[in-house]
Amino acid sequence: MNELPRWQYAAYLVLYLVVMADDLVISYATMTSLQIARLSGRYTRASNLIGGALLLRPDLLMFARALA
């Protein structure tokens, strides 16, 4: 939209991917630690369901739209 040079567009894309990879690592570490702490049962299933739903429908995180 902003007609950036190709190198700037690529740099922003790489930065975005690095930030998202960090979130994935944190999520994986959290789920692993929950399994180690024996909280696997219902809680893990529910959080996996919610996480999967948010992968398919990220617009569900938009609280302002739901309140309007």
C-alpha cells in the first residue's frame, strides 16, 4: 500500500516472521511446561481447542468489533 522499495518490504516481512516465531516458541514452551506439571487433561484440551480456533479465525481476538 505504501509502495515501499523491494528491500524494505522484505526487511519488514522478515521482522514480522521473527516476531511471530518468538510467539510460537513461547506458546510451545508454555504447553510443554503445562504437560510436565501434569495439567494435561481438560485444561490442555481446552487451550488446544482455543488455539486452533484462533489459528482459523484470528478476527475473534477483535474485542472492539464485538462490542460495537
